[in-house]
Amino acid sequence: MGLRENAAAAAGRTLKTDELLDEMAADRVVEEPAPAPDPLADYEPGDDDPDMVPVHLAWLRVRREIRAIAKGAEYNERGTRYNYRAADTVVQYFGPITLKHGVNVLSHRVEATYGSKQTKSGSTMRECSVTVTYHITGPKGDVLEVQSAGEALDTSDKSTTKAQTVALRNLLLNNGLIPTNDRDPDADRLERGAEVPVRSAESYRDEIVDPKTSPGRLQQIGYELSNLRMLGLKVKNETGDMETLDSLGRRIYAERTGGGQ
């Protein structure tokens, strides 16, 4: 009896049984797992739906519409004063434009650490530092994974929420590469006679009345004009009447968002 017969006998099988098993194994067809169904297979775009483009193109379109966000908020407490871009302001810019282009910004994972600090008055503040992993999802469902960090102090139970809010603001500003349109800090070091170019009131008027200018961009123009102290300048509007840039921008914005109805 050969080695194969001995092995089969020791296992309580016959050679014929082993040969039959070998034939069955050879005839067995390995089935590949069925591909996941395409969630957009039966999708029919509506009139207001975004273009079905990859996420990196959709995010680029968002960036094109958000040209700048000025430092419109002011901190002035305990002898410290500075201007900054508030989280709510940043979200107000990004919210309608990401919606327009079918972009979602979703927190995927939050890693938090905590500590405590004493204030000068002796009270204890809870400190939270977070690293948040976000998924920027495009209209087709593909994803960009990015991270952002935030820190916050609070005397009660809101330090985690505040830290995540800061992380979201940093994500939108940093990954959107959004400038402030503030004067360059090095501008004072330019050679004598050099001037920083400033847009004319008429150029702002032309952009405001342009039908292609989105409501989000109209809001940005308002911040820019406020920063440049140009809101009160009068220009000829689309009907030839004199109107301030502030009034013109508010009126056009209301017309395009239905606020004037």
C-alpha cells in the first residue's frame, strides 16, 4: 500500500473517496463577491442639483466663490484688543456655497485631551484640545480626508464644543486658503511712492449688479466694503440713479435671495 493509501486509511477514508473529493474541489467554481450597488445608478438630477463632479473639483468651485473673509469680529477684554474671523461668520460664508456645489463637511473622528488652568481670580477653567478628522464629501460621494486642530477654555462644560468649533473654522479657512484682504503687514516697508492698489467703487458696483455674482459673494463684498470704509460711497446704479454701495448691495442681495418679496 502506498503512502497515499496509508494516509487515507488512517483517516478512515478510501482512496476512491479522496479521488472523488479531489474531483469535486477541481470542479468547484469560486464566486467573486458581488460589487456594491452604485448609489447614483438611478439618479436623475433635478434643476437645483449640483453638477456630478469629483470632490476635488467641487471643493475648488467652493474656493472660487469665497474670495475673502475679513476680520469683522473684535475681541476687547482685560486690556487685550484684536480683530478676528468669527466661526459663525466663516460658516455663514461656506454654508450656502457648499450646499450649492453638493459638498458636505462632516466630522469623522474626534481625539480630545483635557487639562485645567487657574485664572487670576482663582477660578478653575477646563482646557480642551482636539484633533478632528473630517470627511469633505463631494456630490458623487467621493471623499477628501483632512484634519484640523482646535483649543478652548471654559469654566463650565462647553470647552469641547468650543474647541471643535475652532477646529471647524480652522479647517475651512486653512483648507480653503481664504485670505482676509487686510493690508499686508509689510506694506509700510515699501519704497516711497509705492501704493497698494485699491478697487474702485465702480468696479464693486459692476460686480454687485452682475447677474453671475452669487448671494454668498454679495455678502463678502459687503464685508470688504466695510473693511475699506466704502459702504457710503455713491455710484450710479443699474437704472442710472445715484445709490450708496451699501444700499445697492443690500437691495440686490434681497432680490436674489427672495428677501425682497
